[in-house]
Amino acid sequence: MQHKIFTKMRSMKMIDGCKGPPVRTYNPSVDADGGAGKLRHHIQETLRSQIPRKKSVRGYSPSSNLNLEAAAIVSDGTLLPYGLPATKLLEPKIEATLTPLDYVQTLADLHRRAENSAEFEKAEVFLEQSAVFRGLPEPKLFRRTLRSARQHAVDVHTKVVLSSWLRYERREDELIGISSMDCCGRNLECPKANLVAGYDPESVYDPCVCAKRNFNFSTGDEMAMEEAVNYDDNDSDDDDDCDLSFCIGDYDVRCRRNDMASLSRPFKTMLYGGFLESKREKINFTQNGFSVEAMKAAEVFSRTKRVSHFEPKVVLELLSLANRYCCEEMKAACDAHLASLVCDMEDAGLLIEYGLEETANLLVAACLQLFLRELPGSMQCSNFMKIFCSPEGRDRLAAARHASFVLYYFLSQIAMEEEMRSNTTVMLLERLVECAADGWQKQLAFHQLGVVMLERKEYKDAQHWFEAAVGAGHVYSLVGVARAKYKRGHTYSAYKLMNSLISDYKPVGWMYQERSLYCVGKEKMMDLMAATELDPTLCFPYKYRAIALLEDNMIGASISEINKVIGFKVSPDCLELRAWFLIAVENYEGALRDVRAILTLDPNYRMFYGNMPGNYLVELLSPLARHYSQADCWMQLYDRWSSVDDVGSLAVVHQMLENDPGRSLLHFRQSLLLLRLNCQKAAMRSLRLARNHSASDHERLVYEGWILYDTGHREEALAKAEESISIQRSFEAYFLKAYALADSNLDAESSNIVIKLLEEALRCPSDGLRKGQALNNLGSVYVDCDKLDLAADCYMNALNIKHTRAHQGLARVHHLKNDRKAAYDEMTKLIEKARNNASAFEKRSEYCDRDMAKSDLTMATELDPLRTYPYRYRAAVLMDDHKEDEAIAELSRAIDFKPDIQLLHLRAAFYDSMGDYVSTVRDCEAALCLDPSHGDTLELCNKARERITEDK
């Protein structure tokens, strides 16, 4: 019905799609049935014309006794058409985010401002918090502050943008059968609630507006439609009451003078003022440009105050009439009604033009909302991009109160994700600069425009924008200034700039990383070592050292170097580098494993400097590696799972999905592995795919429950689990319910419920991998209930089906039974079996003396510097030995690259014991910025504030 309404209107304005040019496409000349010879010829020609001959790479003997020369493979060219990686082509990435020099002080300031701001002013502070958290590796912090910003939003525009951004972060559009306008019961994302102005933070806890009222966006508000009467053209109570006619051509529209005068001051002045019309019964409106239908509608509205029963084209004309004659009430009614009719991109593309022309705030908001909720696909709509990208379009949006920093911040982030170097990205960032206020907004806008210009190789412009960001107070942008100077041939100037930065401020890892670009030899390597020491999470130093070792014919050492960072931070670029090295030594099995893991993290990843699709490399490697059937893959998965080889497990699951792409269980398994590797976005993508490929309703409900649980909606997740169980008993439904219930402080009664749920789960059919996990969880609950023998039985049963992590639970049982040696031995078994064993070393340290514990924790930090317990333990030991400064330094070393609430809380407690209450409050406020509900930190912070007040 809606499409018929707008058919005539659409014929007047066509919406043309536009697509950007592809970037670095790769089209190998291989035919379908045997292009190996052609491929080899193509690669050899490429190598001869483009790739310099590399030195032989000798001296590496992998466990498979392969002792090969990489140069031989390069000359063959089958798998390395772009040669081996080179250090001269490697540069660290400049982050396109706010990067404070002192994260702790910045977080403390933001928390204090959020505390002291009026409720309706907090949205701006939370938005700034989200911009700072965008640069941290924890996406949940960014989403949480984005939710807080939406919760405190007052105006319709901000609600629409932040709600759409929250939805974009969830990417609910990937769920089959879910419309972009669906809010899944989340009031913060409800399209209807967003179009209601005003501040009501408690409403976010209410059921969604769509659930409370039967509102249908395709037909408007049904309740209003039912209440409205199908008024006749001349539906007056008594035609004799009509004392005025508006003449349009040969037609008279009869109306009441008083009712029409009530529409606006101009009408009142015309009909009762000192004009001729005030004395006439007939007023000629022919030349005013409005149709008979519009005047009839105005007359009906003057009596009924409703427009919902008129056709859309009449309401559009009525809106124009209301705007010309300042009929605010009628304009608001038309605005709201037209906003309720926006249901697809075509309607939005048409109606936004009317909305902008008539400055109809709500109509533009509804069209804007639909566009934003269809991102990134809607960026291909030329009509919308003309409005958003051009200065004229921004001015039109501003006139309708819909041009803002938050809008262009959102749009530019998506544009940068889609294609950093596109003209669209540049234009959106230019509009962002125009909307930016002084302070963090200008810092971010200038810096991001500098990053994009650098990517586009427009180095002079890049330098200009980076310098503008520095001028606005963003010191990190000096990295961009130095890089732009370096690209323009001013290497020494870039070196001096970074040198002065290190001298003027407290050194940070990225400073030394950047300076290493502008020096050579030992000085370069020393800077890279300093960068790793200050911030071991930076990938570039590991990658550079690995490639440098490769160029020195030490490929074994290069693989070991890149393994260091992959051990605690799995990223596509590091896995790609290792795959590159493994291809060079013809370890095709290992290379294929890494490429499959890469494609799990990023299905569109392109290898070899972006020149070859990852999927194509899988095709090339597969014939050279051992073939596994689906049954073999399951056995491989068991082996890799039990040896805690998460990357290997990802690769096996990827191969299994290649054979059976519609298997929801495999997508779910993939999501569990990705969560263990802290790859949350990829994990949610896999979980959504599991939901999409569900074969039954009860299975779909379970995966929806996990999605809700992982996005912080625990109660809704429990409801999904119960609904699934009501349809069919299953392992996963019981497990989800038990897991969600256990995520709280369990009392004895709740613990018994969780135990029964896990026992029910174990009675249902499932594979050994999941049953091992359920047994492990059941053992943990038994331990918490002090039922140690039952817990030991669970852990032993889990170990019998190769759930290796159960060694840790069994060690805990031994420890609680005062058998520390048995606990230590149990953890030693886990260390011997586990491929990734940093956590095992950490846990074993609890079951040995101080010296051995220190050794284990040193190993844990070496394997995974992101684990916080070793730093806290070492700091506590130093504090016990009255070495306060060293204890503070130990914690500060980790806080500098990982602002963590436990580290901050402990350092605050140390400062408190030393009488430094100002530092205590600062660390507490930074910790509370990360988690506002952390009770112990709140208590410590309040006490420190009281002592500061007493001292004053």
C-alpha cells in the first residue's frame, strides 16, 4: 500500500546508486580446468618484471625436517608472486583515534566531569569518553559509554544518531529475518522512542515503545487511524456556521473564520486585522499556489486538529502551507504524520527533500534514522551522500537542526572503515571539521583528516591537518607531522621532532616506535626494543625484527619472533607474516592453518600487501597440504582443543565450514574460540551466522540468547533459554541458562539450581568438547559449594574426554585439600600439554614458594604481557618489603600500556597507604571511568576525598 502512495512522487526524482572503484583487485589468469601452467607462467613473468631476486634463506629446520631455501621457492614463484616481505615496506599504523599522553589523568578527568555535570548535559561527556575508549582494545567500554550517551540524550537528532550507532555496533542487519528498523525490544534503539524529544533516563529500562503500542511504520499510528473519522470534504456540523470561503479557481472551500484564524498569527491578522480580507466572506487564494485539497485539509485540521486521514501528497502540501503561514501546530502534526510514513530508502530519499525544504525536523529525523540504520549499504545512495557530503547539504541539514558533530563523527567512522582513501571519506571529515567545537572535537577531526590525507599520499595536506590537531592540543598528532615530513623527504626533521617529543614528555612506547623509522642500524633496533619494553602490545617492533631476521637468512629466529606477539595478541597482519615465512620454508600445512585463521578473523582479508585474496591463497595451498575428511577434522579439532591450540582450532573449524557452510554448530564453536582469543567483533559475527543458519526454533533461540548475553542483556538471555527449553530440551539451552545464572554472586539456593541445570545439560546429547566444558563448569560450582570430592569427579571426567583445562580445576581442589604439591604437579601437566600456557604458569605460581612463584610469573608476563595478575603479585611483594616506590613503578609499567581497573585500584590503595590521597583519588576516578559500579573503588575514593577535605 505504501509503495502505491508514493509511486507518482517517485517518478519525479530518481535515486541513482553509486559505487566506488575497487581497490587493488587481483585477477589471476587461471582457467577452470587446469590453469596451473598458466598460473606458473603468469607468476614467473610478474617476478621477472617486478620483484628483485632475494637472497637464499637457509638455516631453518622445522620439526618436519624441512631444510629448504626460500629463494628457490621465490624463483619458482607459485606461492610467492610478490616476493618475501621487506623491512623497507613496513611502517607502523598511525591510529585514527584520540590518544592521550596520560590515559589515567584523562580518564579521571572524564569521570569527574560526568559526575559533576547536570543529567541532561552528560551525553556530551559520555560521547567524549567513547572517543577515548575507541583507542583502547576493549570494545565493550566504547559501547557502554555510547549507551550512556544515548540514555542521557535530550533532542531527537542526538537520539537518532546514537541509537543508530549502537545498532551499527551490533550489526543486527546480519540476522536473517530482522529488519533494520527492528529494535529487538531495546528501548535505547527503538525507532519510535528516538522520535520523542525530552530527557527521561529511566525510560531505557522500560519495554520498547514498539512493544507497548501497536505501531506500524508502514501505515502510521493505527490507534490514531482508528480514532480519526473519514471526514467528508465539507464536513461541518452545520453549513450555516461557515462564514468564510477561500476561492481557488472556480471552487469555494467553506470554513469558519474563527477556526481558520486560530491556525496562526498571520491568519488571525488577515481575517480579523485591518486588511480587506477581514471584511470579505470570500477570499481569493488562486494565486497562492495551493490546491483545493490542501485548503480543504487546512479547514478540516482547523476543526479536528488531525491529519492522519489525509493522503500523503495532501499532507506534504499542507506542510508547505503551514510553513508559509506559520501554522506551528499544523506543521507539527504534518511533520509527525509524515515521519510515521517513512518505511524504506526510496521513501526516505524522497521525503527528506521535502523535509529539508520545509525545515520539518521530525520528518528529516525519520528519514535520517532510516538511512543511518541501513549503513554501510545506504552510503551507495547518491541522493543521501549529496546531502551529507556537500557544504550546501550540511547547511540544509543545519537549517533543519540535523547537522552535528556526532552525526558526522558516526558517518566518517563508517566511511573510514569502508574505504579510507575515498573522496566520500574526505568530504565527510571536512564536514566533521566544520561541526567540531574547540577541544577534543577539533583534535579528533583534524587528526582523522590528517590520517586520511596521509593514506591518500597527499603529504602536504596531511602535515597541515596534523599540525592543526597539535595546535588544538592533541600531542599524539606529532607522529603524523613527523611521518608527513618523512614522506616529503625531510627525514632528519622528522627525527628531530620525535627526539624532542621524547625529551619533553614522559616516554611512551609509540614515541620510540615512530622514531625508529627515522634512524638506522643499532639505533633503530634500540628504539624498537625500547618501544617493546614500554608497550609490549605494539605489533610493529615484532614484525620489523622478524623481517629483519629473515633478511639476515635467519628464518627460524624470524618465526620465533613473530610467534611472541601471536602468543598473546592474535591479529590478521601478524598471522599473515607467519604464513608468509612458512610458505618460504614449504611448511604449507602451517601456512594454510594461519591463512584459514586470518579468514576467520576477516573473511575479506587480502594477502601480500593487499594483492591476493586470502581465499585464493587457500585454494593454492590446499592441494599441497594433507587432505582431511569431515570426520578427520573432528578428530583434529579434539586434538587441537585439548592442546589449547586456539589458532589451530580456528583453522580446523574454518575447513569444516568450507565443507558444510550451513552448520550452525560450527559457527557457534568458532565464536567460542574467537571469544577466548579476545576477538569480540569476529566472535559476534560468527554467533550471528550461527543464529542465521539455525535449523530449528529452539536452536535459534539459544544463539539469540548468547547474543543477548554477550551484549549485556542477561535477563533477556535467560528468557530465550527458557523459551528454547519449553520447545525442546537441549544441551545448549540448559548450558546457556546455567551460565547466565552463574554470572552473579550465587547463594546456596542459586548454586543448587545451576548444578541441576548443568546435570540436565549433561543428560542431553552433545559432543565431548562441550560436555568437557560443562563438567568443568559443574566442578567450579561444586568447589564454590565446598563439595570438593564431587568437584574432583567432574574434573577427572572432563580430563577423560580431553578437556585439558580441567587440570586447573583439579589443582584448585588439591590446594583446598592442603595438598600444594599435588596442585603444583597438576598445573605442570597443563603447562606441558597446553600450546598457549601463560595462564597455566600464572596459576601454578599460587602453589609454590615465593622464588618459584616469581619465576612462573616472569614466564607468564613474557608469554602474555597483558595478564595483570603477575604485575599485581610482584607489586604486592615489593610493598610487603616496604619498597613502595618500586611497587608503584611495577604497577605503573603495566598501567601505561593497559589501563586496567584492578591495576588502578591496587595502585590507588598503595597511594592511600602512603598518604598520597590526591593520587589515590585520581587512580580511583580513572578506574571508575572504566567501571562506574566497582564498589571497592567507590569506597576507597570517597574515603580519600574525605581525608583531602579534612587536611584542607
